Amino acid sequence: MKKIDKIVTILCLLLPIMSTYNSFISWLDLASLILIILFFYCFLIEKRTLRINKKILILWFTYILYITVITLFTINSYRYNSVDDALIRLLKQLLYILIMLYFVFGHFFNIKYAVPIYKKICLICALFLLFQSLMYYVAHVNIPGYISNFITLNSYGDRIDNQIIGLFRPTSFFYEPSHFFEYVIMSIPVSLFENKKNIKNSILYSLLISLSIILSTSSIGIICTAGLWGLWLILYLRNIDIKNGNNTLIYILTFLFFIISIVLFINSKIGQDIITRTFSTTTNSINAIEARWEGYYFYEKLNKFNKIFGVGYANLPDVFFGSWAFNLSSIGVIGCLIILNIYFLSFKKANHKSIKVIVLLNLMISLFVMSFSTKSLFFFFIIILSDATNKSHY
């Protein structure tokens, strides 16, 4: 394994954290700038022969072609955002996808090397969030995980320093709890669904990551975490070797712990606060669920042509969009059918059970978060596609 492969792999894994910070180019964050520089170095200096998977390449290039054409065709006819902003976001999406495909087909991103490094980074992020929580609840001290003077969106950074309805929301090294959850959530299936030799350590690691997601108070993160544990229990409890008493005891205790934890969490103060934030509405604000549906309300109001073809990539008003609402509105039903084919092929090509789970996970959380856009798309799919083009066990 070459040194450049290690550098590319590590920087790709750190991409979501680095994107928190500005670069000297106003419309480009630090992570994007580093990624572009790294790409040009690999392209001009390394000049590696690409081992292309034609089905994967054709499908992604179909997506690229469609979002480009539909945006250029509709952006001046249906103006919901500034042309400059929409085109910049389109350019970023195209750059992330092209660089991702180059790193995957050139095998610069090494999945076997990436997984243990990723799990260690997630552990550090989780431990720091636990430290933030401990300091707040014990010493009443709020310790931020970012340098606010260099943050990409200063107003955003100021907003998340405050509590929401009295609920402390630690973010580790990220903008907000949902960004933390999006980053670490893949480490749970990677640990639970693959490491059968040391199941105790896998469970303990996954419990620690799960605890950090709960303490982050990300409602979507908590639901996804519970879903992953439920899926794991369903798949593995039915395959228990009854003759192996140790394994049977581990699974039964894990199942009981899972059920008891849900009951205790729902009845705890932090659980009640999260439920209030998620479902309760006041005269001055909407709840978290309603906020997540704003993008779907916008799509519902579009005419038939725009519902089918879209209004152009990122040519949208300033309300919250999850990825599916964003894609339905931007590129319509036709664009979303292309994306569904990308998910289907990724699931089919995945060589590990954990990666199949991650594909389904990304598909589901895209209903409520922007997990199929720029850096999130890059981060999820460079792992997914690297596994699809590399059969080595990690």
C-alpha cells in the first residue's frame, strides 16, 4: 500500500470534520479545498490506471448528466434561489462525485485500511462528546468542539452554542448533533455485523457509540441507532448456537439491556426533553418533525412538470430539505428514479453485510437529513463503492 493511498484514505475520513472550517476561498470550505488539491496531485503526479466498474460508472454519469441538463434548462424559468448559489452547489456536487469515482476506481481509497481508522476516529469523537456531557451536567461548563473564529457559518456556530428549550445538545467536533450522528452511525453496523470473532468488544464499542448518539439528543440519530440494534438482534438472535452457552448469554443479556434501556430512556428527563422538542409545537415555533417536512410541503405545491423533472439542482427556497425532499424538488421523479437505481446497484454490489446495511441506512436517513449531497454523499459512498470494487475482508 502506497503512502499516498494512506493520505487519501485518512483525509477522506476526516472530510466531514474539516468541512466545519473556512478556506481562503469564500464559497469553498477547508475540506473541499484539500480534496481538490489532493485530486489534482493524484491525477497529475500519480497518473494511476483506473480499474473501472462500467455499471457503476454509467449510472453515476447518468445522474451527473441529468442534474446538469435539468438545472441549465430550468434555472432561469423557475427562480427559487439565486442562480449563482444554485450553480455553485451544482458544481460542488459534480466535483465531489467525480473525485469520489476517481479515488475509488484508482484505488487511492483503501477500504481495508479505512475501516479500523474510521472506527478509531468515531471512538475519539464519541469519547469527546461524553466528556462534553460530563462537564456540562457535573460542572455546568459548555466545552465546544470547534474553533468558532474559523467556522464556515459563524451565525450557525453561535446558534448551536445555545440550549434549545433547556436541552443541552453536545456536538463533539461537528456543527450540530445530526452531523455527529451522520458521521459515527456507520461504525455501529461495521462493528456489529462483521466482527464475529470478538463479539463482546463489538457490542461494547457499539454501545459506547450508541450512548454518545443518545447524549447528542439527535432524534433521528436515536431512532436509527435503535433500528440498527433491533435489526442486529433479529438477525443474530435467531442464529444462536444453543450449545454455546456463552454466546446465548451474551445475546440474551444484550436483548434485555436493549429493552430496558429504551424504557429508561423514554422515562428519563433527557428522553422527555427530546420527545418534547421532536413532537411539541408552540405558538412561536414548529417542532423538529414539522421542520423536517417543510421540503416535502414545497414539493407538494409544484406543478406537474416540475414534480416530474424538477426545478433545477439546489434552485430551492431557504427552508429545511432532507435529501429526498431536496432531490424530488430539484430533479423530480425522474432524477429520484436514477438515485434509487444507484442505491439498488450499491446494495447488490456490496461485498459485506455491514455495507448493505449502510446502503439501506443512507437510503432511510435521506428522508430527513442531507445524506445524499456533497460531503455526506462523498463520505458514505466512497466507503460503499470501495467495498463494491474490493473483495478484501476488513
